[in-house]
Amino acid sequence: MDDGLIELTNGLQFPEGPIARPDGSVIFVEIARGTLSQWHPQTGYSVIADLGGGPNGAAIGPDGGVYVCNNGGFSWLDGADLMMPIGPATDYKSGSIQRVDLSTGEVATLYTHVGENALSGPNDIVFDRNGGMWFTDLGQVRARDVNHGGVYYAKADGSAIHEVVHPMHSPNGIGLSADEKTLYVAQTVPRLLTRFEITGPGEVAPTTGLNPGTAVGAQAPEHLLDSLALQSDGAICVGTIGTGGISTFDAASGDIIFTPMPDMAATNICFGGPDFKTAYITCSTTGTLISMPWPVAGHTLNFYDA
């Protein structure tokens, strides 16, 4: 691990979805607390909004609001200073896409269904340059059945949503190449990083099977894949669970550089700082948000300074 690792805040309840901001703050969700929260270098930790359910991935949209994938809530194994999800909450109903107004904390629910089908467990989200949101739905695993996930595309104003890829085995992290011709999806249980050719707004080349698209690379069995962020050189950094760390995939070869972290569930990474060479990482089971120098600058997300 890099000697420059800094713990920014702790005591969090399974943080994920970090968003680095131009002022040096970091917005993130706390899945178990059901909140959108933030850490600010001057004021420390605070809660922005109470979202309920299980807020998961988050991203700044074209209007400056924070858009949140809410998985509907988990039941939790909480002990020995570690917290882990163990299935849907007892009061689980469905997942949703929410929007939070950062100036007021007001929460609006934009989507709960795609046609007649309820969103199952929305997980991670990224905006394209046109202001459309791509997001994954991890699905749900219950005692006697599995609800498969997929990839979806929607407008930020709540007016339109459609299914892009379905079914798909445990799609989690999602990201766009700099030229927005390639969509990357990290599949948790198969441990695959997968790419899709984007053929139009919210459309990809036809594909089939539970592991659709084209595999960039696969991690070892002890590494489950979570959320992702891209570097400026096109490599894909994926949060990794099990032997916790960041798995950085070369986009062309699929070769992996693994950077260990002090948590078995280093779930999410984002980039910020004046040169985008500061990585912010959620260490979820121990409830900490950390930062560290990163050797390659991160790719700047659309609407970073909206």
C-alpha cells in the first residue's frame, strides 16, 4: 500500500459511490444508514439527505443534482467492527433512481420501473456527455430464486427509461471510455470486466447470454468486482471485494495491476484533486473513506463541476 494513504473520515455505515468535488469535498452514500453524505476538508462529515432503502452508486447530473441508484435496502451482518450485506431487507419492495438537490437536500424519485418490470437493485451510474444516465441493476439473490440484473439508460428529467442489456449476471460498476464509444461493466460474481460497443444514445451492439458483451479480463476467484472508474490513459480501476483492493485492468490486454487496501471490501474509487491524481476509495466493511496519491490521473467525468 502507498505510504500516502490518509483516512479522511470513519464511523460510516457501508460507504460507496464516492464523488470528488472541485472544492476538495467528497460526496458518498451510506448504504446501511440510507443517506447521501459528504466529507469536507474544512467542516468534516455531514449528512446531505435521508434517502431510505439502500442508496448505492451516485453521480453528478447535467443539472448539478446528485443522481442515486437505490437498491431498496439490505439486511446486514454487523459484528466484530465489520459490516456486510447478507440479502434484501425484510421491508424490501423495489429499487429506484433518485435525485438529490444539493442546495436544499430535497429528494425526488425518478424511476421505480422499466415498463411493467420493477427495478430490482440499481447499483452504479454514469452520465454520458448528452446528459443521459447509464446504470446497472445488480438484481437480487433470495433463498430460493435469483432475479437477474441488467444495464439501463434513462433521461435525467425522469421522462424516459429503457432496458439496454438483460439478463446479465451481477452487473455492478459501470463506466464510459473517453470517446464514449465503449461501455464498461464490472460483473461481481463472475469476476469479469466486460465491454460493450455503443452504437447510439443508450444503445449497444446486440449481445446474448448471462455474460454478454466482450470480456476485457477476469480476476482470480478470491477477488469479486465492484464499482469502477477510468484513468486518463484508458485503464479501468475496479473496486475489489474479498482480498480487498483496486484491480486496474489494461483496456487492450486485460492485464491486471492489483493495489491492496486496508479493507476486505474496497468497493469504489473516484478521482479528484487539482491534477486528478488523488484517488478516493470507500472501505466499506470498516466504514472509512480514504485518499491516496495515484500514479496515473483519473478520467474527468462529465458534469464534474456542474
